Amino acid sequence: MMGALMDKAFAKRTNKNGKFRPWLLRATPLLAVTFIALFIVPTFFEGVTLLVVLFMCKILYEAAYTMFNIPMGSLLSAMSTTDAERASLSSARGVGSMFGNMIPAMLAPVILNMYKTQDSTPYAITAVICAAIGFVICLLHYFMTEERTTVGENVKADDIKFSDILEVVKKNRPFVALCIHGVCICTMQYVAQTLSIYMYSSVFHNTAYQSIGTALSSPIMIGSMIAVPFMCKKLGLMKVIRYSLLIGGGIYAILFGMHMVMDVHPLIHSVISGLGMGMGMVSIQMQWGLVGEAIDYNELVTGKRTEGSIYGTFNLSRRIGQTIGQGFAIYALGWIGYNGSVEFQSASTVVGLKVLCVLIPAVFVLGSWAAFKFVWNITPEKKAAMIAMKEAQKENETVETTAE
């Protein structure tokens, strides 16, 4: 809904500051205030009232986050036109988010340790500090970016409908491929994140090796984000993502085969699973460039450039994958007979944990690869047609400017 609202608002009244950047400015203070409120306001209440207020604050924060996130993601297609540019921007976004995640991860434990109290004070202090940092960075994002491409200035507001996304699903196969990928890759990610602790605690009986796996996958992701823009110049963004998914799924499949025929040392498991996760996560960091291609393709086949609704719906598919991954993981523990009150699980439960933590990620990573291999249909000829369409738009803009 947020994406369609942006498309319709811009079609109704063109903003000189762009289609997406004004929303960043509007959302930034709301995002900071609702984030602080989420950690402070509910603490003034108790019981059922506390829960009601907590949910209200959470919903308000998520609404503000969506109000910022959708235009921020959509902005990529308005800042770039080529695979190389989109790969560079996707890489920059990935690196930036990684450093952004590190700030609260390092800050919160220090503040919690300083107060050594069970009340909400250290959490509130952490929230205020993070909100202040985020507020400044979000404002910098607004002032330091520029929309360089035409984003549907000739489309009328009446032409934009909330139901347009249904037409996109019918005609835009790249968009459908992205949504399948979003569900699959987020399911893989959240199943792995939710259940990996059980693998190390109940199969290997040593959770320290989980940190080793995380430490191994992080350099792979950082290195790939640096290398991928250069690789895209030779192979193209789609091939790089497809190859990384195929390699990541293959690594997980090999690891599962090893678990079925031998006792795998936890360090070997950490190394191999870290490689598989790192390769699979390349697609998550670089997928935003493909969203831009799906937007260009949609303009070619429908005549409408609706970045907001396309990016917003793709984000929804990722939320669906997140929900499936987390929900499936919790229910699956019961299906395999996991018993948290015993030190050693049964043999069948151990096999079940290996299936959940290794085979399931392999299946969903390869499912994401299949979406790009068999559903994505932007050929070199279609890409050439998209480039020609953009060139024609530029020529028309030049003619109109000259006439004025």
C-alpha cells in the first residue's frame, strides 16, 4: 500500500525534489520518535494495558519503518540505469546495513553491563542513542542522494490503481521470479537463524562453534559485496546471483550428504555451512539491482512505471518468507520430537535436526535459483528494448525542454 501510495501521489502532483526522496524526509522524524516510544512508553503501564500499548507502539514503528524503507529501496531504480551501477548501489546498501547492524550489537551489551539492572532503563538509553544516530544518517541519505532518471512524470493519477499489482503479476515474469526468490531466500535465512543453535547444542553439544560459523560467513559476504560489482561488468548481475545461489545450494546439499554417511566434526560443519550461507546471502545483498530491472521491464510491457508498488510488494514477499521460516522452524521442532528438558536427543531427532538445519536451507536456496533460472525471462533482446525505451524518453525530454 505504501508503494502504491507513493506512485499515486507523484502522479497527482510532481515534486521537484523527486518521487521518493521527499518521503525519506517525512518518515525520518516519525521513525526516530516511534522507535524511542517503542522502548519507553509501554513501561509506564502494566498487565494487559502494557501489552496493548506495546502492540500499538510496535505497529506505529513498523508503519514509520515502511514509510522510509519502501522509498529508500525504490530510490535505487531512480539513481541508476545499468547493471554495474545497480550492483554498486546494492553492494553499498549491503555494506551500510552491515555496519548499521553492528552499532546496536556493540552498543547494547556495553550499556546493559554498565547498569546491571533488570529494569528497562538501559534498553531505553540504547534506543535513544540508536534513534539519534539513525536520525542523522537518514537525513544524510536524503541530502546526499539524487534521482537521476525519469520516474513516470507523464503518468496521470487516475492511471495508478492499487489493483495494478495484479496486472503486474500477470505480465511481469521477472517480478514473479523476484517474489518467489524473496519467499525462498528469507525462509532459508530464518530457518537457519532460528534452528542453528539447536544444531550446535543438541547435535554437537558445543555452541561455541556457532560463533565460528558466523565469523566465517561474514568475511565471505563482505568480500562478495566488494567483488560482485566488478564481476557484474563481465557476467551481468543476474548470472552472478544465479551462480552464487547454485553454489550455495550445492554446498548445503554436499554437507547434508556428509552428515548422512559420517560423523561431521563441528568445526568442519561450521566452515562448510558458513560457506553455503555466505554464497546464498550474496543474492540477498544484490537482489535490489534486479528489482530495478523488473521495474524497467514492467514499464516496457504495461506502459506504467510504478516503482513503489513493485518494490513494496516484493518486500511483502520477503516478510512472508520470514514468517514462514520462523513459524516453520518452531513447529518443526515438535514434529521431530525435540525435547528441551533432556541432555541428549533421540537418534531420530538428531537426524531431524540435520534435515532442518542443512537440507531445508539447501532446498530453499535451490528454489530461489530455480526462480531465476526458469521464471526470470529478461533476455538480451528484451534488455535492449528496455534501453531503447529509456533513450526515447530522454530524447522526448530534450525536445520538450528545447521547445520550452
